[in-house]
Amino acid sequence: MKRRQFIRLSSLASASLTVPGIFRRGQTLLSAHQSGKRLIIIQLTGGNDGLNTMIPYSDDTYFKARGKLAIRRQDALYGHDLQGFHPALSGLKSIYDQGWLSIVNSVGYPEPNLSHFRSMDIWHTGSDARDYLASGWLGRWLDQHPGRPHEAIQVDQALALALKGDHRQGFALRNPQALNRAAKSPFLDAVTAHRHAHEEDMASYLYQTLAETQESAAWLLEKSKTHSASTSYPATQLGKDLRTIAELITADSDTRIYYASLTGFDTHVNQANRHERMLRQYDEAVTALVRDLKAHDLLTDTLIMTFSEFGRRVQANGSGGTDHGTASVLWLINEGHLVKPGFVNAPPDLIHLQDENMVFEVDFRSIYADILRSWLDTDPQIILGTGHPPIARLLIA
């Protein structure tokens, strides 16, 4: 295949398949799946209202600020004397009762940004608010751990910045069947056939990467066929996405990191019904995933982290909703490796505000650092740099 043919075919393929980045010269394709531990990240896009998710029902300030939008104590699901669960989170409450859930309140970062896009970039890259990075925190982890292209998978149409490194990136796929169909295109067939017969050295990396993409697609499809769900999943998109993740995990795939998202948490108007609907979608899907993993004895080696790019203001607005805020709640789910199951810290401080917003108490990068050290076997400073808060120490390695 001539170079001009390669370029022409590349343009045809780019719309149908997200492929991993080019590998560094000299890297061997070894799996980084050494500890057997897996990380699943679920992103709640739009800015989840942490106060109406984990209800501070012992704080009168909450009820004064939220008015009719407040969740009454008798309606909330009891957590402890100070805080409880939104009534739509009955499944998550059962996970809490099992001792498999850690709840971290008031998670954020200094100089918070209230733009969805910028704040999400900060969470994805692990940067300071004033720094702009082109690579994600998990993408930089991929750079440090040469492996197969499917080392990190996002179940979605597009790949999040979090999974993009300087030299490597993860896969984005909606399901293994669709990926395999895309990988059987004439373009990738031609690439595989000519992977050892190229004209220029730089092209060798493109040929190699794309050929490995095709091989990974077929491999992931085969792996997904071996899973037999032990529980039913909801018919929502998140339910389907988490079922796909469970299929690959229970099939003993080499994938170390999985990523999924649920969009719809930007609740400026008529929040009550919408927020309940979104939380219920999350609750039903993640509860099915946890049951499935537990039934296959895989929950011990799987960590599930759920986050949102920011929370909402303490005061309700005049449209039955809440506006962009700062700190919010973060969840970790696992069996046996949580240092402190339950509520890790105190409920949010609703008195001492900054610009009408809560002041964060836990820097999200301290949680990333703990995950990198305790779960992904990596020195956090290599990925996040220096100068950040101490490691959160939420996990038992």
C-alpha cells in the first residue's frame, strides 16, 4: 500500500472508529494487568446536586435555602443521624448497608470554575484551575504502562479527555459488536495485510496501531460472548453500558480501566422530577452492576468511582432548580478494600460559604492519588505531579 493510499483510507476510517494513540518506539506490548484490580469510573455529567443526593437533613440551613426543593427527612433514606440518601437511591443504600460504599462529601478543588467544559477538563486532567493540560490523568497512566490498545475502554461514542495520553489512549466503543463491525472495514483489512510492508518509518506506528485495533476488536467481541448475566439490567443507556462492562470483566478481559457516563444533571429548572429520574437511572444501573460482579466474585478486585464536574449552589433559584456550584459528593464502591465504609467525612458546611457556594474540603486529586497508588500500582507524582494535597487514603491496597 502506498503512502497516499494510506492517507486516503485513513480519512474514511476516522469517522467510524476511535483508535488508540501511536505507541512509543521500543515499547513492548505487554499487559499492565498485573494486580488483577480493575477501575470503573462513572461520570455524572452536568453538575450533580450533592445536597439533594446525600441529604443533610439535620441542618436547618439546608431546608431554609432549598425551600420546596428540599428533600424532607421523612422521605430520605436513613444513612446516619446527620445525613441520608435521596429516596431514588434505594439500591445504593443497600450497597451502603453491606459496607461496600464510601461517601466523600465536599469534593472539589481550589479556585473552582463554574463552566461545565472547563471544570470537566480539570477533573479529566487533574490540573490546577489555571493550568491547561492536553492529556488526561488516566491517559498519562496509560503512557506509563505499555499494553494492548484495550487496556482502557470507554463505553461511549467518543473518548473522554481523561483517557487520552501523550502517546497512548483508550478505546471508545458503544458495544463490542459495533466495534467489531467497524473494525472489519476494508480500510483496516488493508492495514492488517500491509502492516509489515510499508514505505516509511513513521507509517509503521500507524500500521501497527491500527492493526492492533482490529485484533482487539475481534478479541473483545469474543470475550463479551462468554458472559452470562446473573442479574437483569435496566433498559436505559447506562444500564446497557454497565452490562457491556460487566460482560468484559466477567470474561476475564485484560482491560484495567472502564469508563461510562450519564448525562442530564444540569438542573436549572424544575429540578425535583428530573433529578429524581436521573438518580434512579444511576441507581438501577449501578446496583445491577454490583450484584453481577458480586455473583461472579469480582467485586473485591473492582473499584467503582462516581463523580460529577461540580455541584450546585446552596440556595435554590427562582425556577425550581439550582445553579452551578462548586463542591459535590463522590462515591467509591468496593468489597473489602475501603478504609472507612460509609460517610468518610462530615456533611457539607452550609454556613461558611464563598461567593454563595460551598468551600471544598477534599481535593479530588488526593482521591486520584490514592487510586493510583493503592489500585493502579503507580507513583501518583509521576501522573499528577507534585505540590498537591496529601493522599486521601481511602483504599486498602
